[in-house]
Amino acid sequence: MVGSSPTLLFSAYFGTLNLNEAAILSFPQGLPGFETEHRFAAIQIPGQQPLVYLQSVATAELCLLAFPVQAIAPNFPLQISSDDSELLNLAPDQIWPESPDLLALAIVAVDAEIGATANLAAPLVVNLRNHRAVQALQQEPALSYRYPLSLPSRAC
């Protein structure tokens, strides 16, 4: 927001953060499994792009990892339902993937047995004009909740 004051936020992982209100995403319905969590700060750390940390504003210990879906699947076929479009307050000119004001993020999970995976079946869709976001279930059966991510060969 223009002219808004910075927001102080404490994170168990990043310490005290001084964020611009534009970094805060509002999830009107929360997230499945975290229905009471309605606000997350989107944090990017230099040298770790395109990774996005989604730090809960209310719970210092809750931080989700995400990647833009296009970093994982460049031709990602995002579908936004009319209900989700209404929650996001999308304008007629906000069409995926042409609109620079739409961002789709895949939440990352790490499992000791199968490694890192991304949820492409239910990405987080963000309207960057108003910072509203929803988790949008996709109807494409080929999209996986556990899409395997490969680490760079030089990862430590």
C-alpha cells in the first residue's frame, strides 16, 4: 500500500523482520490444514531465488516453502475457478499466464524417503494488485500433489 508504514514481524527462522505491507499476502479462506492462518509474508532471500518463503504473520513457527510454478513447469496450465476468481477480485485483464499481476506458487514438501516435491495440483494463486491469495485446486488429473523436484548436481 502506498504510504503504509512498515510491518514488524517475528519469525522463528528469520528473527525480527521489518516488511513493507505489500509483502503480506491475504488468504481470505486460510489454507487447507491452516484454516486460521490468513496472512503470510512473502520473503525472498538474495541468492535463493526463485524460492519464496511464506512466513505466517500470526504464528512465528509456521513458514512454508514455495516456488513459482513456472520455475518447475514452464507451460503450467493454471485454471482459476469462478469462485477463486471472485475471492481474488480478479479484473477481466488478469488472465494466466499473460498478466504480470498473477503469480502461482507451488508449495514444497520435503520427505526423507522421496525427497523434495512440489504441489502442482493445488498451487497458491496470488493477485499482486491487491495481495489476495487462494489455494486453487486444479482439475487436470495429470498434475501431482507430489511432483518430484530435482536438486542441482552441485547442491550441498
